[in-house]
Amino acid sequence: MSEPRKTPLYDLHVELGGKMVDFAGWMMPVNYAAGVAAEHKQCREKAALFDVSHMGQVGLHGENVAEKLESLCPSSFTTLPTGKARYTFFTNPDGGIMDDLIVSAAGDYLFLVVNASMREQDVAHLRGLDLEVLEIDRSLIAIQGPSAEAIVAEQAPAAAGLKFMETALLDLMGHECRISRLGYTGEDGYEISLPNEHAVEITRKFLEHPDLEPAGLGARDSLRLEAGLCLYGNDIDNETSPVEANLVWAMQKARREGGGFPGAERIQRELGEGPSRRLVGIKPEGRAPARRGVEVAAADGNIIGRITSGGFGPTFGGPVSMGYVAAEHAVPGTEVNLIIRGKARPATIIKLPFVAQNYKR
């Protein structure tokens, strides 16, 4: 087994007191001295900086690039204006989700950010297209929270003009960087693609701002869970369809109706008839969280589903979970039981997200 890789910010994480763990083959900080709850609160109230350099960055170049990518995804890229980004996913022939990703229209090419654990699979998948697929060796940081605009715009004033899901190449401390207004916390914020050789210098400069603190994977997970955002490998996977996962909004109407992507038959059938199960928010009673793998039972004791993500929601003020239940039990307000160590614990189906998203639209 090969040694985990290190991002260009690894030594800085250690210097700042980061607790380093192997995540998807990369040494990443799970938290710093303040702890997950404090880092979560920092992001909700001011701003937090995350190293997401383990994510795969890919440039897709060639003739009819947008049209060709549409053959792998049920979203529209031919209608995506330059400077706009779109959330999407690769589907497989059975209508399941191979990975989710962000696609940005960068002029004459497309800029993709894919999940760390799936980057090798995704790059190989893209190489099946008649296009030039370039893996981009740059660092990626995310600055998230209500103070993010003030922090980033202090160094790159034009960033303040970006709205949610907009992207631009901007000067940042004398270096050309791609700054995109998006993220994975439910808060306003940015993801910034940086040259590796200047990543530490730029990150240190950002961290001089009194409203910004570093945060690790632990807070990133609790923030995205409260915001109702799916984690690949937990809440969505090769078996899960976009309809089951409530991701129909990411498939533009022309693509939903026209098909022409892997698994279209199942997805169009579920759009018409409804899926047999749906992703829902689940609020356990009491203070103890219910985590991935816990079975969900109806009032009559029949097992109707399973939790895919769960933990404590610091902003929500209690345990929060997401999971799939049979469609007839997916109505918010439905009372269910969670089977934990053989005992039934009461819970309620609730509408996602647990904490309102705060994007600048």
C-alpha cells in the first residue's frame, strides 16, 4: 500500500496544530486545537478556511467539449455561459451516480472539480471522450462563512462581484487564480485554485484576517450535513439515482426530457412514476446522534430504510441524520423509529436542510 499523499499545505497544518489523518489517500487535518464544534461555529458566524487540495481539478479541452460531456451527465453544459458553474454527476448505465462534481465554463474549455476518492475513476471515465483531459496540479482552498466576501475581496476586490455559482480568473496577491463562489458548507464562500508554489504564502496571508480560522474535515462534514448536502459514498453512490437523492434540480428540463445520458431509462421512469425510496432528513429524539447504517422502522416495526449520514448538528442544537426511506414514509412529520443496538428510538422525518443555506444569489 502506498503512503498517503500530502498537500502543499501539509506542513502549515501541522504548524497550526492540525490533527492529521489519512483521508482518501491524503494526509488531511480532521480538526485543530479548538475542536470540531468551535470550527463549525466559526464557519457559521464568521469564516473558516479549509484545505481541499485533495480534490481533483481537471481541464477538459477540445471541439464540442460541452456537448461531449453531456454524453456522461444528465445536466446541460452547452447552455452554460462562460463564468458560470454547475453542480452535476456522472451516471452509470443503471441510472446510479458514479460521482458528483462541479463543472465551470472557463471560456474555450471546461474546468471540473471531482471528489478525491473518485478522481482516478473520473479521469479515466473522461478519457473515453474524444477530448484532451488535463489533470491540474494546483492547490485548492475554501473560505466559507458570512465574512468570506470581506476576507477574499480584501485581497481580490473583484471577488465581491461574483454571485453564487460564478467563477473567474482573478489576480490574487500577484498571482492568477481561479476564484469560484461556491462551497460545501451551506454558507456563502469561495473555492480558490492556487499555484502550489504560492499556496502557503497566500493561505498565511488570508489567515491574518481576524475573522478567519482554519477548519478540518470534521467541521466540513457537520456543516454539509446540517445544510442537507450529499456526501459521495454515503448519501449517493452507484446504486442511488438522482431522483431518489432529490437532485432533480441539477438536471435541466431539456436533458430530463431528451435523455441521451447513461441510465436515462431508469431516471426518466422514476421522474414519471416516482422512486420507490427517497432521501430525507431524520431528527432523532433526545441528544444522542444516530449514525450511518442505523435501520429506520415504521410505527408497525417494519424496516423502511437506513441512515446514510448522521452526527450532532452544533448549529441545529441536536442530532441530525439523513437517509433513505420508502417513498410512502418520506412525508415530513412522519414518526419513525431508529433501531440502535436492538432498541427502537423515536425520530421524525423532516424537510432538508436542517439549517438554512446562506448563498449570495
